Amino acid sequence: MYFRCADWGIYSIGTHYARAHAMNEVFATSMYRNLPSAHPLFRLLQPHFQGIIGINMQARANLIAPDQNAFAKFMSSGDNLPDLLVNCCKELDYKSMVVPDDFETRGLKDLPGYFFRDDTVALWGILKGYIEEMVSLSYFSEDDVTKDEELQKFVEEIKEIGFGSFERAGAEAGAEAGAGFPKCITTKEKLVEYLTVLIFNVSIFHTGVNFQINKYLGYLPKHHPVLD
């Protein structure tokens, strides 16, 4: 019972809001600041990030703001939600967002009957193949990637400003901050992986955790959001 109550808060604030919303705002903000609207990567990314900043502003104003905390009415964490959010963000890490690597790292690569893994890995492969084709239309060599100053600034700002205060999950004390995100990209292969991470997170991952909330947490006698 206590575990399910804690799971309610971590799933809602950590898995859904922090990973599937707040992180995407970092990506979107850097995109709008650094990639011109005519840039091929802007045209690739913008349809996926459209509207995310406004949605997150509403969430911060109405769901987790001090003294106007809608979640506090029915969650045990109450007005301590910002503290819960900070703790959840400590686990955010770039490597864990590379879907095949994440399942392998967690020892789930060959676990039988794990359909979430099977579906997400398949969708990751489809998305990555599409992005490979799109990248090849504009970048013909590694040099094209390295010399794209707007791309490099986009990537650098995500690490240095967006995640500048985040240490990589599991890293030793004193390790470079930035949640494991790269500071620059020098190969087409890495660019494809990076773009796949961003688009997968805002689309497939968000769909997987958002539209299942009612099924997973909706029956309150089974999943208690608050214990008194």
C-alpha cells in the first residue's frame, strides 16, 4: 500500500512530468533559440515540440506551484512536490534515453514476455531509420555535422544551460555535469542517435506513459495517491 502510494507520486511527477514534459521543454527552447526556421533540423523537430512550452507553463502554474498546487489536494507529497521533482530529476540521464542501451543496462534485454520493451525497441528502430534518411538529405559527411555551428550551439545549450546543474545518474562526485548529454556532435551516427532520443522522448515515450495513466493509476482503491 505504501509502495503504491509512492509509485503514484513518482510516476506522475518523475516519469510523466519530469521526463516526458519538462525535459522536452529544454529541447524545444534550445531549438527555438538556436535553429533558424529554415534549418533542416528545425523542420524535423518543430512539429514534435510544438505546444510543449505552453503546456508546461500551465502545469507549473496550476499543478505544482506553491499555494496553488492542484496535486496537493490528493497526493501525499502535498506542497513538497518541488522536492519530489528535484529527487526524480537526479535519475535523468542521456544514456538511459537511448532505448536499446537502457534495456541492456538494466538487464532486461532478453527478459521473456516483456512486451513494453519489444514494442518500444521496434518503434525506436522505425524512428531511427526515418531520421537516418532525413539526416542524409542534408549532411553528406562527418565534416558537414562538425561545421554546422547552429547545430553545435543547439546541442551545447541543452547540456550547458538546460542540464548544466544535473550530474549524470550514478556518476562519481566531481564528474562533469550535464546529465550525460553530449556537448557537441561530430558524426552522422551520433547525430541520428541524438535526434532519435529527442523525438522518441516527446512522442513515443510520452504516449506510452501518458495515455496509460488512467489504466495504471485510475482505480484509486488499488493505487492510493495519499495516505493519512
